[in-house]
Amino acid sequence: MSRMRWMPGLGRLVAANLRRRLLRTLLTVGGVTAAIALFLLVESLSAGLDAALSGGESARTLIVYRQNRYCPQTSFLPQSDAPLIEKIDGVESVLPVKVFLSNCRTSLDVVAFHGVPAEQLFAARRIELVAGNRADFERRADAALVGRAFAARRGLDVGETFRFNRFEVVVAGIFKSPEPIEESLIVTHLETLQRSSAVQQLGTVTQFEVKVRDPARARAIAEEIDALLATSAAPTDTRLKAAFLESATADLRELLSFGRLFGACCVVVMLVLVANTVAMAVGERRAELAVLRTLGFRPGRLARLLLSESCALALAGGALGIAAALATIAATRLTLGVEGVMVGFAVSPLLVAKGFAIAAAAGAIAAALPAWRSTNAPIPAALRGA
């Protein structure tokens, strides 16, 4: 029997054997689907967190924050401190930012407003409009620029009104940014946000974003800023943007560590589930496999049959799990926010390939022992069902 004739026959045998116990097959595929979907969701969120912490401007950007404050809702700095910081040697620009959040704790679908001076926005942040008009934003006090991730999640378009907690803005533009976390923001006029009934804090900001000319001097400039404002009514804690984001997302990283551990446990359960299914199928067909051996089927071909059945179960579940995870991410477009830092789900072809590889490996490993036992058992004993 040639290889070209054997392979189609193998496919028919695999399909027929899996249909024998259809409910068991479906339950096994369902278990694999759930495990792979959870794995992909956790890993894509972890990849999103890595992307959020790896912005290109982090090396030369300092975040000036109120000392001993751990939530944007509690950090209040006098806006008048900005000119003092600008005078420090090595400082290129200072952007006052007022942050207004729907929730400061770790939660899904956080709404985050950043109020900034409109005339400084495009010089300080590398955002690019993909829809709308910059002039409309600068002219209207109630206008806002919305990150494309948030706009897609909420179905917003240019000219529409967005209202949250007594604060209402008109979408003047939608922007993209090389900094992933910025694409989940709503950028408004600083004074408009300060004067709003939801905030009512004219003259105060949450933080200053300071750009330095030489990244090598960033830490020294941070220390100089804190020393300058140490005796003021609002002493500061200045850190590199990367360090600030890492501190803000520490709880989220711990949560993801637990999620990864849980995902690994699910993969192990998936392996056991597939192995149990294959072992049960082999036990039921012990005599049948012995008959095939007496008809001239070599042990290698029988092992290939069992391996194909196991991998078919695992890969079918893996494909459904990956599809379910991708559909969930695409449909919900959710982000996980913590202390004003928005982290989205980042799915890459490499991550999808990793999911398929884990499913295939689980299928192969699950079939190894049953295949070895069935192809090495004595034929007379197997025919008797012993």
C-alpha cells in the first residue's frame, strides 16, 4: 500500500473513529477550546501590557506626580509649577495634564480623560489625526480628540457627542499614536476639564509630562525637579515614564502572573482530557486494533492512526479556542485599566501559532502512551480483550 493511498484512508479512519462516540468527542473538543481560549486571552493581555510599557518616548519622558499619591484622582499639583520646571537646564518641554477617570482601580473598559493645553498637545505628544480636523479641536472649548481604540470600542465618530459623569464633549477628531496606551484616551482642553462640574479644580493638574533633551540626564533632572518642589505645598515624586507605568501596573502584573499560572493548569487539564479520551477509545478498540495488526498493518501505521485521532481532537479544539478568543477581543474591544493606564489585548500571528503549537503538542503527547501500549500488546491477548 503506497503512502499516497494510505493517507486518504487514514483520514477516513480517523473521521469514522471520532464519530463513534460523538458526545465524548464533542466534550473533549469543548474542553480543549476553553483551555486554548483562556490561554490566548491571558497571553494577549500580557502582550498588551508589554506594549504599553515599551513606548518609544519613555526614555526621555519624566512624569512629575504628587508625592505619596497612588491614584490620579488624588494627585493635585499647582499648574503654576510648570514654568519653574521649564527653567531647569535640560528640560525641553512641560505638558500639564489633568486626568479624570471613571475608575481608579483595576477594571474593564475604563473611561480616561486627559485635559491638556491645546496649543501644546501636538508638540508634546506624537499623535496623528486619522479623522477630523485639528483646527476644530483648537477652536472649540468643548471639543475632544479621541484615541482610535476608544472610538472603536464605543462606536464614536467625528461630530458625535460623548457624555460621561456630567462631562460632555464633542468629538472633533480621532487619532492614532505610537504609544499604545494613548489610543484609549479622550484628550480635552485643560481649562474645560478643570471647570467642569465633574472636576471643579481650576488651576490644578494631576501631573506634568516633562521631555528632556538628553535621556542620559533624565534621572538627574528628576531629582532636581523634586528638590526644587520639596518645600512647596505639593511636593513631587518624579520618575521616568517607564518606571511610573511599571509602578502603576504592578497589581495588574501580579494578576497576569496568576492568570498565566491558571492558564498553564488549563493546558495540563487539556492534556489529561485528550489523553483520557484516546485511552478510552483505544481500550474499546483493543481487539479491532489487533485484527488490523493481523491483516498486515504495521505498528508504525497504527501509532500514526492513534496520533492522528489525538491531534485531530486537540487541533479542532485549538482552532475553535483561538477563533473564540479572537472573536471575543474583536467584538468587545475591551481594555483593562489601572490607575489611568489602559492596557489592551494584543494578538499577533506568533501568538496564534503558539496556540496551535500547544494544541498539537498536547495531542501528540496524549497519544504517545496509548499508542505504544496498543501496538506492543500481544495479539492473542488483545483479541481476547485482555
